[in-house]
Amino acid sequence: MHFHQHGYVSADPRIEAAAGYGIDRPEDLPDEVDVLIVGSGPAGMVAAAQLSQYPEVNTRMIEKRDSRLVIGQADGIQARSVETFQAFGFAEEIMREGYHIIDMAFWNPDPQNPEHIIRTGRPKDDETGISEFPHLIVNQARVLDYFAQFAKQSPGRIVPDYGIEFVDLKVDDDSASKHPVTVTVRYIAGERAGEERTIRAGYVVGCDGARSGVRKSIGRTMIGDQANHAWGVMDVLANSDFPDIRTKCAISSKHGNILHIPREGGHLFRMYVDLGEVPEDDARKVRQTSVDEIIDRANAIISPYSIDVKDVAWHSVYEVGHRLTDAFDDTDETAVGSPSPRVFITGDACHTHSAKAGQGMNVSMQDGFNISWKLGQVISGRSSQELLRTYSDERQVTAKNLIDFDKEWSTLMATPQEDLPDETYLQDFYVKTAEFPAGFMTEYTESMITASTEHQELATGFPVGKRFKSAQVQRSCDSNFIHLGHRARADGRWRVYVFADAPAPTDATSSKVTELADWLNADPASPLVKYRRAGEDLDSLLELSVIYQQGHTEFSFPDVPTVFRPHVGEFDLEYVEKIYATLEGEDIFEERGISRDGAVVVVRPDQYVSGIFPLDAHDEIGNFFDGVFVSEQ
């Protein structure tokens, strides 16, 4: 962690000083806000956590529950989400708390006795090393707790306004207004229960679930397949003779199918139990299936084994449906200069699917991460409102790809083993598609924040538009082994990773890194010069890191250009911990296909690669950031 730059800290360094709207934050919901977040689910809580790093943005979050979530419906945490947790500072804590999925067992009917099941495969969950982070199972309520803690400890001091529900909104036609959205809310708890009031908002982010009132208020509708297959889901404490009761399983038997997921804590587990096809005239009767019926069905499916349920923590019945809205904001106008979007929808408010691939919470969190840093950057005057158009463009495509994948996976999960092409078909599909459910197939296309792939050959392991895949380096100043991507906090800053050419820092006169450093530090066209505001630290907008091809004993930090060791904080302290060397036997240049001629890798605040540039492409780098940032008015 980086602290002490503003003076000695002896208390918890994760608690940052309050600033802006975080100072003396009023308890009551104000009449005007810059951003109103509706709903404190995964997308809403991530958005609040990120926007709390923008204390100059007046953000509030309303939630109709009267307190924190107690029992969360989602529990699967994909590796991409754990990367995100790392940026928000709690990956290590939640990894200690969660259940780690190492492999997945597949069970099918015994050819010798089809009434019974046998294990037919047990592949590793991550055969190819997709991420250094694990696949976890953690109660959604705990995930929200961690994000809530981050938001409360950040300068904006954002906490949920509980017991307030969204009623309706209207966007004024006056585009010159700073707060053109009129929102009606209703108090449903406490002394003010039943009271309605209106507030004015600059922007609204709807994170209010599949029955989203925000979605309805902007005229967006869900389009897609109606539910036609039902599953009973239960979180239970039970004893069992089933050998893989503490292993994730896909179970197919003559009596139906189960997706079995052990939960954190050593005793709890979840079962998604196949309840079969839903007749068109069912009139939602399947929703009345009791937990005892679900348990009986589960015992039939896992025969000759059984479960003896001691306690049911939670259960539900749901019907698989795949639905998507055609856009995730309130405007159909895309021309530059036309009114920009003011209302956004995230998560289940704009895409629904089954729970089988463990994507609901994970994709929702990326929705919230995506829109929140963009709102922070626009409202704080760093970027034009055109940036906000990229949210729907990027996330709608991602959601469609998810739904296409989930249709295939959930269909396979409900298909009897004898109807599949071969007995290992489901297992083979699970292994070969692992990168998608892990959250790493998102790939944003060219836009104002994503450059072309013209220079992709300079860093083939960092595909433009995909998430920045970390690798190990060695810090020059203290020899520590560091995962490069783990140093990036969710603080709204962009990252610029400069991978040096062959000359060592001690031979800097012949290096393109020296020329780049001089340009970054002093040229009027450099984003560090052009967009840095008076009184700000050198790295307040863009955090620079440099990675040399030499080992850490071959140079020291005073040999490195000063732009990579900025002076920060009120005491003007030199910060030297962003200068790295390669590791013997684990060279990041080899690991990520980086040219020995060097490369500049630009990464946006939500960890996606925005561009790859040659070291000497000063004008090109400057032009890229000119499309991202605006000068202070």
C-alpha cells in the first residue's frame, strides 16, 4: 500500500481522509445530487465504491431494504471478479473467507446400473492458468459488505440510504441543466414511511433488478426467450455419503440433473435441482414447489447416495429465461453533440439468464465498474459527455455474448446424458469454454477509449480491448516480487506501463525510454502536462510504471528518468516504487509477448487495455489522450 505521502499514519491506512461531499456528509437525502444509484446490489455497490473515489461528485445510493443484505442469492465469484476485488483492496480477505473451486466432478448414470450414478470425470477448474486468482464461492451479502466498507472508507464516504424506494423519473428536455432528471422516491421504513418526495439528479444508475422501475421509466423493455425450464435451488446444512459433497459437481441421472456447489465455511452447500420442463399453462405453479419436494428430487437424482438435511438457509424456485434490452441507457441518439444519456441500467435490470454459469453477480459488477468511473471522469470535468455513450455500446455486446453462452450451457445442464453426443460432451464443453465463464472473453472494440490494434504485435499478451493480464516483475528499489497488475487501485486513474527497450537505465542516452520520459514530463502535448491541474501530483491522472529488461541488481532507481519517480503529497516526497525489473526464469517480456524494442501499454481505470503504442509514438499517444480528456474549463 502507498501511504504516509501526506504525513505519518499510525491508524488503518485503508481509511482515507474525507474530502469534497464526504466531509460532513448529510444523513438525509439531499434535494440535488450529481449521481443517484438505485439499488445496492452488486452493480450498485461497485458503482458507489468507485464513485466514492471522486469526492467532488455528489453521489447517493437508495435501497428499498431497511438494512444490508443478509442472504444473497448469488455465490459464484469468477477470477475476473477477484481481480476487481484486488483493485478495491479486499481480494486477500475474501479469498481467505471463500470456498476455492479447484476441480469439477462430472457424474452420470452407471452403465451397469442406470438407476445409480458414478463419477465419470474430474477436470481441473482452470487447466490453462487463465488467472493467478482463484474461482471462489462466497455469499453475495459478504461481497456487498466489502464494497460497502471500501465506499465508506473512501474520501466520498458513500453509504446506502436504506428504506427508500424508487417510484419514477423524468428527464427534462433542457440539456443545459446540471440536474435534468427529476426522480420521485418513497420512504418505506422508519418514521417517514409512506412519504414521497422528488429530488433532482444529474444522472441515475438503475441497479434495481429484473423488475427494474428505472428501466420501465425510460421505456426500455426486456426481449428474449420466455422461461421454459424450472430449477429448485437450496442452500442447506446437511450430512451426506455422497463422495463429492465438498466438490463442485455436474450430476446427470435418470431422474434429472443437479449443479452442486459447496459453499464457504466447510458445511454449507448449494444444489440447483432440475424440476423439469414447465408447461405453457403452468401459471407459475412450479414456483410453489416446496423445499421438501426439492430435497426429495435431489435424493432421487444422486441415488445410491443421499443427503440428510439439517437446516435450510435459503431456497427458491426459478425458471430459466434469457432476456436482454436493446440498449442500456435512455437515448437512441448517437451523433456527436446530440443529448447525452442521463439514465443507465445495469445487471438484471438489462440482462437476465440462468445461474448455471455463475455470471449474474460477476457481469453485474463489471457493469457497475464500467459506468461509475466514466461518470466520475465526466462529472469531475476530466472528459466530455461523449464518454458516457461507450457504456451501453460496450456492455450490451458483453451481455449478449453472455446470454448466447448461457443458453448453450444451461441447455446442456438440463439435457439427459443419453441425449448428448457422447458421455464426456458436457465435461469437454466445460473445459474448452473455461475462459468465458471466468470473465476473460470481454473484448471492447475501437472507440474514443480503445485504440486500434495497429501496434498489437508489440505486446501480443495484452490484447487491446481485453483486461490487463498481470504478470510478475521485481521491484527495483527493494527487490520485492510484485504482480504488476495488482498495484493498480480502483482510484479512477489510468495506468501507463512503459516496457523499456534493450538499453539499461545506466545507458539511458541511447534509449527511447529517455526520450519518452522527457516528452511525458515537459512537452505541452503530453497528457501529464496538458491535463494536470494546478496543485495536483504528477501521477494524479495517469500513473506511470516502467519495466526494464535487466535484472534488479543491474541498475538502481536514481538511474531512472525522474518522471517515473514522481514527487507526491504535501511534503513533495519522491515515490520510487513504480520502477521494475524482469525476473530470471519468469521474464514478463517473454510471458506477455512484449517486443524487445519496447512498448507502451495504456490501461483504463477498470483494468482493460486501451492501447498499445511504440515508445517513440509521442504524437500518437498524445492524440489518443486528447480523445479521452478535456482541458479544465
